[in-house]
Amino acid sequence: MRILVTNDDGIEAAGLAALASAAGGDGHDVVVVAPSVESSGSASSLGVIRDRNRVTVSVPGDERLAGIEAYSVDAPPALGVRATCSGAFGWKPNLVVSGINPGFNTGRLVLHSGTVGAALTAASLDVCAAAFSTEAHSVLGLNTTSRVARCVIGGLADAGLPPVAVNVNVPALPFAELSGLCFADPGPTSCEDVAFDFDGDRLSLRRRRNPPPYVEGSDADLLSSGLVAVSVLTLPWRTDVDAESRVQSAIERRWIASVEPDSTANFRRQRV
């Protein structure tokens, strides 16, 4: 299986290298196509589109991507995904994975996430996709999310790679200390948020956290309970009416196989 790996934090981000390593861990063919600079908050934007625009593509020198075919694109992640899925590089991916984002993508703020936007762009081109996020500035979160990513990628493959976009948020806990994995829709409140201050002739942006409690059963609520929160995002079109249930069942089976036997009951009780 050929997997395209991207992100919205730029080609040099630690989360990108971690996800590329995880995606190739089961022998898959991995190619990285990521923005040359950070493109957080770009959603599914392609940037400024003009006829005959020329977008710079280069080969990165990051040692963490050594041995992996990689391209740095001077554009938001969605453009790189759309170009790759359209065959611009001479091949098309079977699966697109985005992340690992340093900061949770939950609630309605997923609408603005470049990490999630890359996955939605792939799904719009009938390519299966998943976005992965964890706590910002957490090496532990990256390590645990890498292991979760292998589980989710395996589940999507088992489900037949339907054209869905799956959003995965992972607590920054050791894998053995996770409370389980649950499916939920994005709630009205996100864990991470953006605040604005108007001062004279400018708007100042600042990141902030929305503290719990969150709406019970929402993705943010699951995270606050130490659970991996997985959302099969609803698209404005439907190409496969059974895709969501197949994906959920397949990821469940992969998850149960990846944890200790005594964790199975815990998972089943906590499914939302």
C-alpha cells in the first residue's frame, strides 16, 4: 500500500517524521509531501489560485526523513494532497495520513485545521484519509500517537480503504495508561481554541484552552477521560453508506488486538 504523509506544521516538524515512520512500520511504501513552512489554520485551502501559477517543490534535507521519498511544497497541505491524489507526481496514494499535529483538533475548530483539512481533501478525491493530533510539545504524545496510528492505518486497510476522513486525537499518556478508544462526533467545544483581541488597527490572535467539562460523549470529553477519540467525519456527500460502520468495526478489532487482553472489556464498555 502506498501512503502519502503530510501535515500543516511544515516539512521539518517532528510530528511529520514520527507519522512517516509509523506509516512505514508495517512495510508500506511511504512518500512525504508537506508544506515548506507552517500552514496551521489553513483548513482545506489551496492558497491563491491563478492560471499557470508555479508552486516551488524541493527535496528536504531533514535527516529524520532519510530514506523516505519526500517533497517540500510551497503551499498549504491541501494543495499538496490534491496534486498528489490527482497524479501530479506520477502516482496516486491508496491512503493519506496527516499529522501528527502538536495540539488537539477537536470540536468545531476542526473546520479550520490544516491537519484535518488535508484528510478531508483526500476524501473529496475518493481517497481514504486520517488525521492525527496529540498534546502540543509532548514527546510522549508523539510516541503514543505513532502506535495508535499504526492501529488505525491497519483498521482502515482492513475496512477496504473507503473514501472517508477519520480524525484521531490521542492523549499524551503512555500507551498502557490509555483508558481505551472510542468513537464520537466533534462536540460544540474544542480543547484548543483561538481568541482575538482588537487593538486599534489590528487583531491579535492567541491560543487558549477550553477547560472541561465538555459535552458528555463528545470528542473533547473522551480526551479529558484519557481515551483516544476517533471521529469519522461527516462529508457533504455520501459515496458509501456502509463505510462508517466498516471503519469503526475494523479499527475496533485492530485496537483490541493491540492492547492487553484485560483491556478488551474496558474498551467495549466505554464505546460511545
